[in-house]
Amino acid sequence: MKLLIPALAIAAAFSAQASNKGTPEQAELRAECAQSYSDTSSIATPVASNEYQFVYANGKYKGEAKPGKLLPCTSQQYAAYLDNKADPAKVMNAYPTAAGRPTTKKKAEPFRL
């Protein structure tokens, strides 16, 4: 019984952390990523009020393009932004242990004979 209570507290902490969509640092990095891809996510010419322009990235629906509105980055764009363009200090603040940080690299497969 003594071990059950701390185990439940740890499980509750992990579930609360998993339900949290991100820290403010991660939200700031996502906003910077959207800003860096602004040329592909917003439209330059105004459209009529009844006209819709949908944006697709690699065959997947990304969102509706509206003047002045930035669309969020896809997971691949965000991972590439973190690897190549983002300030390393900000990335380390957002992901101090690199746990949960998206990557563009594939995981190594085990050696098979």
C-alpha cells in the first residue's frame, strides 16, 4: 500500500503532462515556424467573401488560407525548423531532455541476419 500511493501520484503527473499540449516555449517555436513558412501559408491577393482557398502539404489538408492568417506548420515542417533554422538555445529551453521533440531522422532499425 505504501508504494501504491506514490505510483499513482507519478502516473497522474505523467497523464497531466501528456494532456498538456505544450509549454509556452514550444508555442513560441511553433509560431516562429509558422512565420518562417509564411510564404506558403498565406495568400497575397485578397479574395471574395465567398471564396475559399485550401492549402495542402504533401497531400494532407493543412488549412484554409486567409489574408493575414498564418497556418500552423506540419509536423515535418516543425521538425525541420527545429533542426535547421531555430535558435538552439530556444530549442533547449522548450525541450530540455529532448523527450517528445519531433525529429526528421528515422530511428535506426536493429541489425538482422
